[in-house]
Amino acid sequence: MTRTDLLRPHAHVHLGVFFQGVNHSTIWSDPASGSQIDFATFRRIITTAERGLFDAFFLGEGLRLREQRGQLHDLDVVGRPDAITQLAALAAITTHIGLVATQNVTYNDPADLARRLASLDVLSGGRAAWNIVTTDNAWTGENFRRGGWLEHSQRYARAGEFVRAAQAIWNGWDDAALTQQPVTFTGTTVDLTTVPTLPRSPQGHPVLFQAGDSPDGRDFAVSHAEVIFSAHGSDYDDALAFAEDIRARSRAIGRDPDAVKILPGTQFVLGDTPAEALEKARWVKEQQVTPATALSLLGQVWGEDLSGYDPDGPLPAHDPAIAEIDGTRGSAQHGRSPHEIARALRARAEAENLSIRELIIAQERQRGFVGTPSAVADELVRWVRTGASDGFNITPWIVPSGLDDVVDQLVPELQERGAYRTEYSATTLRGHLGLSDPRTPCAGTDAGQGEVVPPQEALSPLA
């Protein structure tokens, strides 16, 4: 069987929208761009997505504003509301779409976060999800007076304990007896005893998303996650290799290789003709990388303020003054040598005769899909039906209108191909994604994995 054969001939494309909030890919300076924090922006995006029968609305979150050289970075979007608070408000104005909250396992308490996520799940009628993220940098931890408390090598160990503890809490409510049972969990970084305060939602408990891409992150995903939000959303062969690796890791631990759904992050640029789409994509990239943004991104590598340089001129002649790149604007360059990056940048700039801005634009490869709605629909169907992904998590390049052409032009093309729902057939996020029911018996979990006390000791709901 070749890679072009239809391995899943009847599979549907799943779509989500990712409102990331911190980036320079959102063209926030355009007159058509709306506020990144006003409720009206979120309302417009999520109602458009629900009109387009999307599976989920995915909200990013950060625990500290981005900085560069100790100063707040103000060249791109930097602020985000609390995810669960925002999604609770959005639950009240929607009926079907899933609500995905990014929440950190390093600087949250398991019992408290499990309760808040369960609250969102119950209030929304079983539409909540948790995007599990880890953070080990001291810069973020300083906001909690816990800078650097967790070793980098321990971040997934804590994440695993955190997730198992949360699941034990969610499963600590006996649906039949309508009683809560004290839950005790003891691990190396998580040690708690608590009593669940909420019954389970119609979907059992929140769907678990995860976005780690390192070997440890992939192992964590196949062990705990139900949906992977991957970075492999532009190149088919790259996406297929990632999907096959995830399936192999799943088989290795005895898990159904199709139990984990893969929704890569991506971007769509649509046009009435191929030429129009390409021109639009060129414009989008130029708007995303302004002259000031280009100098700022290069300044991260050099470790100094390069705002005095000409963005249409050559790179700095001197070498970077730092040995490690400041991680306060994300971890994309984590562990890479500034001097090695600088050498590679100089080599490309000289070989292709590129200015600073031209180089930065060229370095930022074209993300996602560019073309007519018909051509893009054909490609999405190919990805999903040959196993490269289960769908896509769309990052609009402008908000709040960035989904309009996707819903009005691309979705109908997918429906015509029989590869997209024509109405919601479920009321829960788990139902939209075709995931199994996670509910387990209330008692009997292994010690150390979240131990639940015997039923006779359970508290009544009114106790």
C-alpha cells in the first residue's frame, strides 16, 4: 500500500481554533484587527467557529508577560485573560463547541486545578478540555516565588503525577450513589488528600490535550493525552512521520495507536485563484514580520538592542555577546548556541543576498496551507484519510475575522467531499472527537497512583 492510498477512506476532518494570545503571527497592527482581550473578540471567534461546526475553541495562556532584556516586549500580543474564566463566560453563549484551557502543572495545585476544570466541564455540559503544559524556567516561577524550583528533567515526572492525581479526584465521585470519597495521592512532587466537590459531567471528565514534541513529551502524550496539539501542520511528510512515531510509541506501551487524536497547529491563507492566494500569503508574512519585529527577533540571538540597525541592511558584523538566549519570549531557541545560530544566519544572508528583514522573513517558513478553498480542502482530506493527522487546530493570522473565509468557503468544500460534519451529532467534546468514555470504578486504584478510600467511608453529598 502506498502513502497515497486511502487508509481511512471515510474519516472526517476535525477542526479547532487556537487563540494563542502571545505571538507576532497575529497581525494586530492592521486596522481590521480587534482587541486581544475584549470579550467581543472572543465571542466573535467562538460563535463563528461554532457556526462552522468546529470541534473546539482552544485558548492559550501564559503566566507572565513576555520580556526582552528585562523590559516588557511590546511589539506583539503579550497579554491573555485567565483561560478557565474566559471559557466559562464563553460556555454561556455556546451550545456545542468544546472549550480547551491551557493550564500549567508546575505552578498550579492539583486539587484546586482539578476542581476548576471539573467546574468548567459540568457548567458546559461536558465540553471542557485541559491542554497540559509544563514550565521549568525560573523567569516564570518568580511570579510565584518559586523560581527554578523544578529541575528540567523532572517536569514530565511532575506532569504525570499531577494528571493522575486529577484523574483520581474526578473519579472520586460515585455516580450511582451520588457520594464523594476522599482521594489520597502520594508521589515525589504531588502529595494530597482531598474530597471531590462536583459530580462528573456527561463526558466523564475533561479531555486531555498535550503539545510536547521532545522525546519525553511524546512519551508523556501517548501515556496520558487523548489529543496531541502538534507543531507538524505544514509539511505532509513531516506530519506523517510524527503520526507514525506517535502510533509506534502507543503500541510499545500497549495502547491502541488510534486512541490519541493528532491535531497539528496550522494557518490557512485562502484566495479565489492560486496566484491570489500566494500574493496574499506573501502579504501576510510581511505584515507578521515588521521591520521592528525583525530587529527584535535578531536581537534575541545577539543579546542586545539592535533597534538602531537598518532592517533593510546587513546583519551585525560582530558576534553575539551572550552564551545563552534569553527564554522570556518562548522556548523555540532553547538549548541552541547563539554563536552557531549567528553563523548559520550570516551564511544564508550572504548566499542569498538578504537584508535583516528579508532573512527573518525567509527563516520563518510558510506555515500551513495556501491556495483556493477547493485545493486546500483536497489536501486536508488527503492528510486525514492517509493518517498524517486527524484534523487541524487553526491559528488565525488576524482576529476576530480570521475564521470567516474558513467557515464560509473551506468548510462547504469539505462537506461536499463527505469529509466534514453537516451538523453536530454529539453534545460533548469527547463525542465530537470520537473518544472513549474515561469513567472508571470509584474505588480500587493502585496506591501511589491516587488511592481512593473504601466506599463505606464515603461522605454524603450534604456532609
